[in-house]
Amino acid sequence: MSARLVLLGPPGAGKGTQASRLAERLAVPAISTGDIFRANITGGTELGRKVQEYTAVGALVPDEVTNAMVRDRLAEADATEGFLLDGYPRNVAQVGELDQILAATGRRLDVAVELTADPEVVVERLLSRAKIEGRADDTEPVIRHRLEVYALQTAPIAQVYDDRGLLVRVDGIGSVDEVTERLMLALASHLS
């Protein structure tokens, strides 16, 4: 089965956890821009330093950097038959870029899944994760700013995909297994 999908949702909605579970079940690579950014930050690369300047204040990495990275990753052999994008697209301009990337290779997106979550639950999740993982970028003011940025720039993507008949919304609150099962049920009608 081929599956080409994007996973949307606010920071802390559980996208990373669910992306790896869905990718395994669908037998496609999970492509996370956040993971690639963090690896570069940890590795001290030039891209990592540039990315850290933005993420330290809760801002998004510029589109041109992110678009190039995604274009290169989708050109890799393991993404030919399918992929799950986690963290991309983050704004309507990136939706257009993804359309162009896929059209250039004769592919199209199958479905966009939006994980929904109450903002206060998200803040608590991220503050808890910050303590456990020692993430300096997850302070309450930065988390709240990231949620504002999401609402302004990323949430409109859901409307674009809804207008195309590709959007599926799934409640991201509950146990990991419950959310995974909700996602698989929601995807069943969109994937062949």
C-alpha cells in the first residue's frame, strides 16, 4: 500500500509519537523536520546554529531552508512509494511548495491528518517533556508563543486540505494506543 500523508497539529499534540507508529503500520518513512533540525543543533552544524537562533525564541525556521531539506528527503529511494511528513508543511506557502515537489515526480498527497488537542493540555505536556528531556526551548512563554505561531501560520493549512477533501481530524488526547487506533480508523477511508 502506498501512503503519502502529512500530519498536522500544534506542538505537543503527539505528532512525533504518532508519526513513528503510523509510519511503522503503513510501512513508510516518517520524515520529521524537527528531528532533522535537532540533529543539526546537537551536531553543531552551520544549519544547526542557524536553526537554533530561530527555535530558541519559538520562531519557525525560514521556508527556503525547510523546503530544500524536504525536497532532498522526498527524493530519497525510501520515500518513492510513500511517506509521512511530520512538521511540514507549516504554512500555506509550504503547501504550494509540497504540491510542486510532488507534481515534479508525478506523485500526489493522499491525506492530511490534523491531531487536535486542548491548548492547556498541550502546555502541560510540553512543560513536563521539558523537565524530563532538559529542553531549554520549552519554557511556558516560548510554548505559548509557539502555539500562537501555529494558530496564525499553520492552522490555515487544515482549511486548504479540507477544501481539497483531504483533511481528517483526530482527537490527540488519550492514551498513545487510543490515539493510534483513532488515526488508523480515520485513515482507512483515505488510503487504498
